[in-house]
Amino acid sequence: MLKIKNLSKSYSKGTKKAVDNISFTARKGEIYGFLGPNGAGKTTTIKMIVGLLKQDEGSISISGKDTVRESLETKLLTSYVPDNPQVYEKLKGIEYLNFMADVYNVGKNERKERISKYLSTFELEDAVNDLISSYSHGMKQKIVLTGALISDPDLFVLDEPMVGLDPKSSFNLKEIMREMCDNGKTVFFSTHVLEVAEKICDKIAIINKGKIIAEGTMAELKQKAGKEESLERIFLEVTEK
């Protein structure tokens, strides 16, 4: 479970609040969609969740552990896929995957099984022994996804994960996200593809100018809108007010 309480982060020596006193909870078994326009605070929030940035105020807990006081423990519970795949290009794909398994202390049998499973899922078997520098953008995204899934994380955090993926890989990723939640994990992801969020998310939050301006299930968001609307229409209405 991911719990965020009164979270804030400022830039420009405190004059600009990128994230402004937000609170929400993503529970076990939930796919939680985090939506917003460019510059709304999505990536800043995600970087605080995964420990790449430290918040100015508020708290973040993962499975009851505080991300500041118990930083290492929460990192071991979490996997993160950034919007732009950052990967060691001078490694072969299999070397990178074994490195990720070592970081998360994944045993020999588990890593072999999971690497085989996700290489097959993302159709990377023929490329896994090649240098990552030879990969296309989409292949880099898929090797990063595979590396993030090796640890079987309690919290799977993704920032625009569908960018660069072919339709089959996008479909398979959505299936993996659902399967993880069916097994009691939590998936937290941002996306600009509102149709995807509408179809797969159990709960959605919309952030704009650093503040959460709408949150709930699709049914709850439609009820608040007062009419039967698509997520795209609701998103445009609340962010343009």
C-alpha cells in the first residue's frame, strides 16, 4: 500500500510549488492512475515516491514503512520505470537483468524463472545477449520493464510506461499490471493515454498546478461531474477550470 499525506515540494528556492499539499492512498490490489497536464507535478511526485527526490513537507509510506526513515526497506519493496528509459548501454541485456536481480537480492531460481517469463512476454529472447546500445527505444523500454519486474515488487511505479511500446507489448504490460494487483500488489502509474487509464484503473487522481483536483473511481468521477462523461471529457473540464 502507498500512502501519501500532505506532500509538498518546491523549486526555485521555494518560490514555486511543484507539488502542493497532496494526500491520497493507493491500496493493495489497486491500479492507481495519476493524471495531469504537462508540468502538473506528476513526475515530481513519482520521484519523491521512489526516493529520487526528498519532499519538503509531508510523508510517504509504503507497506507501512516511511520512505525517509526507512529508505532502503521501502526501495526494496518498490520498482520504478521512468518515462525515459535510463539504462547502462555498454552492458548486454542479460548482464543488466542479472545486475537488477543482484540489487534486489533475487535468488538464482526466481531470477531465472522471471527473466525467462518476461523476455518471452516482451519478445526479447533474441536480443538479450546483445549490447543495449544496439536496442531501439522500444526495446530499451522493454528491457527496463523486465528488470523492474524481476523483484516482484509490492509497489510497481511507472511514469508514462506505454511510450515507445508496440501494441502487443502495451497489451501485455496491462495484463501484467492487472495480474500483479490480483496477487495483492499495488500499481501506481502516470499516463497521457486517457483511454488506457479509463479502462484499467481502479482509482484515478488528477493533478494540476501541484494540487489534486479530482480523485476517485470512474463511477465516482462521473458522479461528481453530474453526468455520464468519458475520462477525457472529465479531465478537460477539471483542468481547464
